[in-house]
Amino acid sequence: MVNSRSASATSAGVQRWPPTMRQFRRPVAHSNEHFDHVYVSPLLRARQTAAPILDAQRRGEVIEPWLEEIRSPIWQGSPAEKAEAAYREEKRRPALERWHGLEGGEPVSEFTKRIHQGANEFLAERGIYRIEHELPVWHIEEPGDRLAFVAHAGTNSVFICHLLGLAPTPWEWERFVIGHATVSRLEALQLGDGYTFSLTRLADNSHLESADHTY
């Protein structure tokens, strides 16, 4: 899983979306690996992140709508302090109230449900599904396939939890802290009665210069 570059704040304190993906102008460490499939979020920043990977793989862009990040309030052009205050208020809430998310945005409860449902449908279409078991054991028809997903911190966090069999929480971003333009890796481990997933790398940023390590 590749995490996209997200919004940034200017020196004037106004939030904006960066026009280019500076971190990915030079080759990404994993871009010369072979992937059987590469799937991309429909949002612009993920598509920009994916572009050099797709070029290296000589692949066309394949959009998966369910990889879209949580739909935040419309803050583009607003003072950065407004967004910072909203996030501080959210983090002060009692645990269950955090399911409501930010005012004016997609509720976290709906977002996590959307990602889990989308992941279930996507994986099932490719012969990957949870079997009836008290533990997170999966059936995988093609265990040798290598899939890459270029998405976002929230999406990737929920997807990781989905594959590991972890119960959803309204703080998936804090459960797995994923920096911008980083790489996370999961591998399927064979069991006697199926497969389970192992998180072998989280938010690897070794392909970035230290000045580009952002969250």
C-alpha cells in the first residue's frame, strides 16, 4: 500500500492542495518491483502519487472508487487554524462520540463501513474472502499475486485493519500512523486451513529524504 501526499499549509496559514508530488519525482524504491495489479484511489493526490509507479510498471491507471479517503469538510482556501481547531475538538470527545467525525464531513462510522464493504466486495471478486472461523483466516485462490494500492492514510489504515481482522475503531489514523508518500506491506501467510495476513512493513519512508518525512 502506498500512501498519497496530502494537504499542506503555506506560510500565510492558508490550506491548499500541492499541485505536484515532489516526493515522487525521483524513483520510488518499490517502483521496480513486479506487481500483478496496481489500483488507485480516484482522488487527484493519489493519482499523482501513482503516476511514476505506473510509468515504471508500464501500466495504465486502474481506479477503484472504494479507495477514496474520508470526505472531509471543504476547507480549501480556509485558514489552517480552522482545520486545526476542528481536529483538536474531535480528539477531546469521548470514544463513542468520535464515530460522528468532523462537522460537515463524512462520519467516521460511515467511512469505516464503506472501506470494509468495498474491500470485501473487491477481494471476493478476486477469490479472496474470510472463511467461517473464529480467527482471521482467509481463502486465497491466487496466493502468489502481488497487488499494489495507492490510496490515503485513513483508507490504508482501515484496509490494514480489515486484512488483519481487527475490529473497527474511530481512531484508525492513530492506531496505524502512516506518513505521506510512504509504503506499507502485508503478506499472506499460509496456515493449515487457509491464510492469514502479516503486516511486515508500516509507513516505510526510506525512499524519501528526511526533509520529506511528513504526516
